[in-house]
Amino acid sequence: MQVDPAFFDAVNAYLAVSDEQTRKFGVKPATMAMNYAAARHSAHMFLVSVKPIHAASERGQFLDYMTTMYRRMLNEHLDGMGQERGIDVGESE
């Protein structure tokens, strides 16, 4: 699957904000803020895309999908960055 280059432009824009916040507040507060913002955005997008009558019944499936996707992306980045930096990050899941 080919990814639209605009996707990476968006990713880099978010990372630039995250880097700025990290310099300003430190790693842990910036990480928590970014994760909180991502969760809030995802919850909002779920609620505007699901029919209100189905929100309760689709909540669990949405949570499973989002946590599985995040875990997969996190594993991929740990593998790649660990390899780039010569750090043993353990076995990928």
C-alpha cells in the first residue's frame, strides 16, 4: 500500500509540536500531553463518525482497534529506532 506523502507531512507537523513541547516542559509532561491529545482526538473522531445509537455497542470494538493499532505502531518504531541506534530493544511482538 502506498502512503500519500501528505500523511508524513502531517506526522512531521505533529512531531514538531511535540519536540517544541518537550523542550519547554520536559519529556514526561510532553509525552503525557501528546498521548492525552491523541486519545481526545480519537474519541472525538469516533463520536462524530458513529451513529449515536451505535456508540455504546461499538465502543469496545473501537477501543480494541485503537489499542491494537497503537501497540503495533509502537512496536514498529521501537524496532526501527532500536536498530538505527544500535540498542537492543528486545523481541518485537
